[in-house]
Amino acid sequence: MKKELLKPFVLVGCLIAVTCVAMAYSNREHSTVIATVPVMGVSQGIISVSANLVQDKIFAGGDGTVALALTLSADDVSDDQSATAQNVDMVFVLDRSGSMQGQKLRDARSAILKLLAKLSDKDRFGLVSYANGVIKHTGLVNVTVSERMRLETIVRGINAGGGTNLGAGLQTGINVLLAARNNGNIRKVLLISDGLANQGVTDPSALGNMASLSVEKAFAISTVGVGNDFNEQLMTTLADRGAGSYYYMENPNAFAGIFEKEFIQTRMIAASAVAIKVPLANGVTLVNASGYPIEQRDGYAIFHPGDIQAGHSRKLFLTFQVATDRERTFELNGIRVRYLHKDQTYIAALSEPLQIACVKDKSAVISSIKPQVWEKKVLQDDYNKLVEEVAADIKQGNEQDAQKKIDYYKKEQELANRVIKSPKVAANLDKEVGALKEMVTETFQGDRQSVQLKQKRNAKALQYQGYQKRRSK
């Protein structure tokens, strides 16, 4: 196990030598001034962006990692009737393979029918289903009274049987969306699956590339995994690459709640096609961005954290790495957030650079840590990253690796918190981390069949927990 994957922050090794530095901590958080730059002739944007470094000094000779809390906030446009009445284009891509037979398919059909009842004649709906092959039941159509009746008949007639050609289903759903004229509606593809992709394109990388087209074409792909036999890593990848959301549900009767949630949240989107562009210069590297895939191109790191709803904020933790071979100062400058609002493009940017000093003075490094930002990073990013890693170990049957990760994490965070003295972190280490360790132990107790079932359930539940909370959705 590589220790740097779980290291909570760069100065753990020197904390024991520092006993009274906590008094020097400042509760003041550094926030940058916001600059919103309109593009395409639009006069004003609705997203503001601010940033706080967890610490602005790092130790010369250390591992060079430093974290940044980046907050994206959307204006509350609830008084704007045109904003609250946004219409949607939703294309459902429904798994109708043999494993969906019975309650799963009945509940999925029922949930789609309930959603259709909520759509207006300005909303558009499309439906694709897949097994060994794909059926395009309908392209995007406005949900008028007559169309609703036709769509309801189509939904009720879908039956299960065959394999799982997920790739063909996804590609057809994307094609349905792109074939329709863009009328300004918020666009979404919702992919449902309960099994492993075993027909057609099955390579996760190829499927992820398929989903990434959504970024270029300004729509989103959300995924729903149901039961215990689908590939949660694939469904997460498709949602991340498709700038959407991922949902896990063990019980199919939750379909209706998830579909309604996606519909309501989609209607309330203030900023879509969000892209964060981070300049990389002077040896600065972006190594993590709240778990989102990072693309490096032309001296920039780019990632897509998904849409932002009106009146909501998203806090994302970016982890950078810099060289620590000598004392010097690094600058993070020009972080930009590009997004669409009402089919117009805006850019929100940090107007002032952030400075990171590499120094030899250990006490100066420790005193530069901002306790509240550090605490939030531990609870949102560090802990949920651990949860995702433990989920992967449980899935692979690596009980010892999971326990070692938990023990190492707890030791490092306890050491750090001796100085930070965060009651919330202490409670997390005592309760949540303790419960995580107990879950790992319990998962691997019992006969082989029960252990295998618990592995599937617990791996999916933990992976979903870490995914949701780390990305602050």
C-alpha cells in the first residue's frame, strides 16, 4: 500500500515536535476576490468562485502536497419565473435484460409512468431499452396529452429477456438526444442497469469515452445501478465522464424517488456544462479533484464536476503537488470556471493568485494551516476517499488491505488532530472510522455464500457513500 494515497496532510511527521503552535492558528480564511467575465456578449453571470488553501506553507523536503478548497456558488434565482420553470429533455435508457425480469422491471416501468405524469407539454421525453440488442421506442417528443398516452402504452409493453448490451443502449440514447433540435431545454440521459455489460462494447475505458461526448455537446449522463450484480465502478465512471450523477439502490422500489429527484434537480439547474480549468506552471501538478477524472492538456488540468442548482454551493477539494527540493514560492493563478446559463457561456475566475511557500521553518508551516478548512477537508474528502478505497478492497476480497488502510488513516489523522484539536474530526475517528472497521470485519464472517453477498452489498453501499459525500452533491 502506498502511504501517500492516504496521507492527510504533509506535516504529520513534524507535529510531535510542535507543542504550542495551535495558539498561533488563525481562524481567518483567505478568500479570493471574484471576477465573473461574460462571454458571447452576455452581461452578467450567476456563478461565483472562491478558494481557500488548507495551508499556504509547506515543508522543504516534504512530499509537496497541498490542498485547496474551491467553492462554487450559484445565485438563488427562485424569483426568476423563467428559471424555476426550466423545461427538460430526458432520454431514458432502460435495461430490459433477463435479470430485470419481475419486480425490477415492474418498478422501473411504474416509476417512468409516474414521471411522465409530471412532465409538461414543453418537456421532451425519449425512451430506449436494451438487452442483447437495442430498441429505440421513441425519439424526443413533447409530452402532450396525446403523446403521454402513447408513451404510457409503450412503457407498459416493455418486457425483459436476454443479455446486457449496455454500450449500444447508451450510444443509442445519446444519439436520440443529439438528433433532436436544441430548444434550450436542460438535457439529460438517464441510464439504468442491474447487471454487467456482457454484450457489444464491454471495455470500461471505451464506455467512459462514449459518455465523455456529453461534455462537448453540453448535456449530462446520470446512471442508476440497481441490485447487487452491476459494476458500480463502471456506473460511477459513466456518470463522472458524463458530468452527471450516480445512484445506487438495492431495492427497486426506490426507482420512483430517484427519477423524480433527477427531474426536479434538472429543472433547477442554474449552471450546466461546468468545466474547471487549472493552469499548471512551475512544476505544479493537480493530482486529485474530489475524485473527478482529470484531463491534462496544453499546460492545463481540466475536470467537469457536473451541474450546479440555483441557490446551491459546491465545495471541491483540489490536491496539488509541488517540488520541495529547495525554498521557493509557488503561485496558483488563473483558475477558471466555465459554464452555460440559459444557453449562454460565462467564465468565473479567481482574480488574485494564491501563494504557496516552501520553507524550512516547521513552526511556520504548522501555523499556516487553517483549522476550519483542514477539518472540512478531512471530513469531506479524506475520509470519503478512504471509504471508496475500502469499498474497492471489500469487493476484491482484500480484508487485510482494507483494515491496514483504516488503521493507517486513523493513526495519521489522530496525530494531526493532536495539534488541530477538532472535535468533529475526533468524533469521526471514534465513530465513523470505528464503524467502518467493524463493517469490514463483519463482512468477511460467515459461510462463503453469505460473505460473497455481503461483499457485493457493502462494497456498493460504501462506494456510493464515499462518491456522494466526497463530491458534495
